[in-house]
Amino acid sequence: MYFLLIACLSLASLVAGATYQRTQNIVGSDFLSAFSFQAISDPTHGRVNYVNAQTAASQNLTFASGNTFVLRADSKTVLNPNGPGRNSVRLQSNQQFTTAVTIFDVTHMPQGCGTWPALWAVGNNWPNEGEIDILEGVNDQSPNQASLHTSSGCTMPGNQVQTGSSVGGNNCDAIATSDTGCGVKFNDATSYGPTFNNNGGGWFALERTNSFVKAWYWPRNGNVPSDVRSGSTSINTNNWGTPAANWPSTSCSLAQKLGPHNIIINCRFFNSCGDWAGSVYSTSGCPSTCEDYVNNNPSAFANAYFQFNSLRIFQ
């Protein structure tokens, strides 16, 4: 009986949530003070040119109006195939987080052939401090895929409690898996692309502890927890139901594999059909080649934008 009790307590420690208090409520122009522009070369080799704050403002690639913040890509310029990629924005949070809950209220995400949007968190020393992809997808291919990327020595049990489907195997080692990591496809078709946008968007949430990392998604018109929908200053993740994605510490020391993380928001484009996004372009029903399409069809990216109602942080 004693050993059974210990086992049950250990299992509960891997699945139970907690109550958190809001520490940041980022709305409208708050995004411009809570994040910094990263005018850097794209680490994933996209056909993208990340611009600084001044260029983004002058080209209307970022703007805030009341309770809305928009981040978008250029949709006017035909690109020189030998020149830089399409102008876009990559934002990095000024604050780093460890154990915390983040809730994104998103009304629109970038859509269209050639797009590769993401909401994610990453440490300074990749992959040794880990990476968690909350929202990521390509070429309007629903549903959303969330992923955990680490250094060697982190695996998943394969039977974790989640509504999504694990893809790419149980080894989260970014190097050994060519940066596939431990991915989870959500089970809701409205979680990505045009279907998400036509449905009015929704909420993405991430809970990170030393015992587990969990991700949820709720569509705008779905069964959304009251503390999420109302924008409460206090949340209880115990009431959120089964997560879409769940990475427990059963065979992965999350406290060691995940360092302090910055939140990243970016919209990138494919280049030479390389990396994950470009490699699936030809099978996505998209025209031409990925690079030619991004270069020569600026109007196709009129809907390549994020629109946020808020980003809330709880600790």
C-alpha cells in the first residue's frame, strides 16, 4: 500500500496543474515595449528579411490600434532573386521565463502558400536550453503542430495523456532528429491556417513546469475555460481539461533541458525548398516553386499577418 501511494503521488505530480497569478497583460502598443525587433538572418534559412523597428513602422509592418496589435509581412514588393528576402518581422520578448503560463489571444495568423508562421519560446544557447513551439505550420496545412526540441538525453514515453497525436518519434534531441524533435499534431482543424482565421481565431496556451510542459488550443466559439475567455487575473490550469500536447519529465529532466526562455513571434517564408517548410512545398498544392512564388507574388501575402488581442503571462 505504501509503495502504491508513492507511485500514485508521483504520477499526479506529472499531470496536475496549478493556480497562477497574472504578471503581464500585453495589449495593443504594449507589444512594442514588451518585445524587441530582431533584424537578423533567419536561422531556418527562410526567404525572409527581418527588419528593424524603424523600417517596420515606416512600411506599416507593425501597428497597434486600441486593443489590437498587428505584425505583418510585405505584400507589395517583387523581389530580386539575388537580393534579400521578403520584409517581415521577428519579435523577441525582453523578459525571459522559466516556470510560467502564457496565453495568446489570436484573431488572425499568417496564411498562404509559402508562409511559415510561429509562436515559440527558446533559450539563449540552442539547443542546450531547449525550444518549445506553441504554434507552427506551413502552406495553410492544418492542424497546428507544437514541438519540444532539446539537447541529447530527452525522450517522451509515447503514452502521454493528450488529445493530439505525437509525430516524428519520441526522441526530442534536435540534432539527432534534424530538428524534428518531439512534435504533436493537434486534433482540431481550426487550430491553423485559413480555417483558424475564418473561425475568428482562438487561444493558444502553454504551461511550463519542471514536471511537464503542456499546450492547449481553444477555438473562438469553442468550450473555452472561463478564466481564459474572461481575461482573469488568476487562472487554474486544473480546470482546462486534457491538453492538446503534453511533454512529461518521465524520461526527460525538463529542469536541466530547458533554460530561461524568450518568447518569439515571427512570420517567415521558404527558401529554395529547404528546411521543414520548404521541403513540403511541392506536396502542398501550391504553385511554382517556393522561392519563385515568394519572390514574384507579393499580393499573395496580403493575409500574411498576425493579429493579437493580447498576450498574458502568469507565474
